[in-house]
Amino acid sequence: MKSLRSVSLVLLCFLAVGLYSCGGSKKRSLGSELINPAEKAFFNNLAVFCGQSFEGEQAYMREGRESWDHMHFVMHVTVCEDDRIHIPFHLDEDHSRTWMFLVEDGKLRFRHDHRDPDGTPQRATMYGGYADGNGTAYKQYFPADDYTIENRISSPSSIWIVELAEDLSSFSYSLFAGETKIFRADFDLTNPF
């Protein structure tokens, strides 16, 4: 009995060393090319949810705009690579939207990819902006970039704010025009499906 325990202990040690040497030394931090430490931390906080889906809801819509309050919100964190995280965002059966967090030239960029069901890009697509440097590991601000403004996809004063609760229990997406809030969606990250 004693020798069986000894053999089991030795095998367990070999297994632990083998797993550590296979995985531990090769593990890379996502967003490793990001220069701003807060942007890198934010990117890695998002990556924690890769492969998971979450339900959400409209938390706010500015008066005078079409409400999405009656629609079923779902976000899927589908792609998590060193330089990109993709989050398709569905409203009922509308699967046209994907939020993209991209590492470009050492900066964090946020884009909206809109496509028709056959994969054709819609006219208003790839808009967004670069993080403005004032964010944290849990909240980033993305003012409209030149592409967005030049293509008249959004107002020059547009800013998207993407926020995670510090305990990673929720995800929020907001759109502002200057100081005016236009839209906010909140997602519960505690109940993946």
C-alpha cells in the first residue's frame, strides 16, 4: 500500500511538472503590443470571457430615437487573439453587428463591423475610434476617428464608452454625442450560456 502511494505521488509530480513546462512557459499575454498599460489590462479583462455568451438589455435610449427595449440582446466573445477580440452583438434575429477591439500600432482601436446576412459589408461599417489614453483597466473611451468622421458615419463629437464592472460582473456599451448620452446597453457577465 505504501509503495502504491509512493508511485502515485511520483506520477502526480511528473504530471504537474509536465503540465507546467508545456503550458506555463509558452503562455503569452494578449494585447502584448499595446503600449498603454491600462489599455492592455482592459484588453486582457475582456479576453477572460472568450468563448462565452451573455444576455443584456437596453439600459438607456435617448428620447426621440427608436427604442430597442423590446429586443433580445446577446453578445458572444468569439475571437481572442493577441491583436484582436471580436464580440458579435445580436438584437433578436439581427446578427449584423460585431464589436471589434484591435491592437494597431501599439494603440487600442474599437470598431463596429456591420454586415449583411451574406457577409457583404454594409455602407456604414468599420466606424469607431482609438482609445483616448484616459481609460482604465475597466473603462475605455473611444472618440470618433478620422475614418468615421470623413465617411459621415457618426458625428465628430461621438464617443463610445465600453466598461466592465471592477468585479467583472457586467459589461456596458454606451454612445455619447459630446456630453449627451444617446444609448447604453448592459450585459450580465455572471450568467454565461
